[in-house]
Amino acid sequence: MSAPAHAQTQKIKIKGNASYPAAEGFDAAGSDAKAVAIADRAMREMGGYENWKNARYFAWSFFGGQYQIWDKYTGDFHWEKDTLVANYNLNTKQGRVYSRGQDISASPTGQKMLDRMTGIWINNAYWLVMPFKLKDSGVTLTHKGEAKTLDGATADLLQMTFKNVGVTPQNRYEVLVNRANGLVEEWAYFANATDAQPGFRRRWTQYTKHGNLLLSADRSDATKPTRLDNIAQLQTLPEGVMSSTTPVAKVK
């Protein structure tokens, strides 16, 4: 049962710290106070809302050989795979695509890549920064009780569902937050909110400090080791990185 609407606006405190502001459009009325409090603690344990808000560049390698750099301030997104490079702006939905340094934006391949770029960013960034987005626009966050992670830790199980947001609003996630350290340590993905079994269940562990934030690399399931590599969070980049027409050196 959802808590009364007025309970959602109270400043929930854990360890003496207040709640961080939810994004505009967060479903406060449909979310419950305990889930919100757990999300608030997770934000603090990962570095805090101010550090998340002020963090600018995120870089990481994603599955299938993708490497990308996201400018959270401007919406610029530099993406690479093999000899393909895309420089795209998530706000204007404009960009260019290059193959071996040659502009192929007008070609069918280039147009297909530009059409996919927002979706690629939504997916790939979520695999890196999902715990910072528990109170995003369109999210309904509910507490579903106690659970055990794949590694046997006692956790709080949060359910994330979505309303009129993103490219796949029918999805559902289960997010397990370790009760001892307050960090997200596992997630499960359901292609449809009504599905009984998840499409995957993976660890969210191996946290390391990048800039002023903790970011997790391990995305292993119960049988297969998998991780995100080349993770970096920076406030400045070498000149020309975000506009490069060829693959760049991994930033650190």
C-alpha cells in the first residue's frame, strides 16, 4: 500500500542527512516513504547528490566493444565501436557519424546510427549510473521487503516501474540495496512489468571511487563474469575528444 501523499514530501533522514530532491515528474504519490529513504541513503553512500549533480564527464566501455563519453552538462555524447564514431547531442538530437574518419552521416548506415543514438545512450548510461536515477522523472519506487543477493547479503528489494518515460516504459526493475552498506548490489530486469521471471539478474558490485563518486564495475550474473571497463569520471577532457572523428585514447 502506498503511503499518503504528504509523507512523500517529508525530508526523510538516515544518519542525520536529509532527502535529496527528486526529479520533476517522479511519482511521489505512487512511491512509498521507505523506498525513497533507501534511495536517499544509496545516493549519499555513492558520494551525495551535490557531487552527482556537479559531475560532468562520464566515460566507460560497454558490452560489444562500445566506448563512450557523456557530457552531463551539455548533453554531448561521443560513441565509438570498431571504426565507427558518432558525435551526437542528446538535447538537439543532431550529430555526425564517421567511419575511419570519413563523414558517413548522409548514408543509410549513418542515418541508422543517428536514429539509434538516443536509445544507445539511455541503455548504456543506465548500466553505469542507474543507482543515481532511482528518483528520476516517471519512476515509481516501492519497497518490496527483504531479499538476499546472489552473494547472500541481506538487502532491501526496491521495485522500479515507469510512467510515460524513456523508450521502454513497460520495463520493470528489481534493485537490491545492501542493508549493511546502503549500496545497490544487484538488479534484475523484466521486459514487461507483469513478467514473473526476469530477463536477467546481475551483480552491481566492485565499487571504486571515480572523481567524487562511487561507481560499480561488476555486472556478472550467477554463472558468467561480466564487467564495465575503462570507467572514468572527470571534470575536464583533453581538447578535441568530444568532436574527434576517429576513436580516442581511453580517458583516465
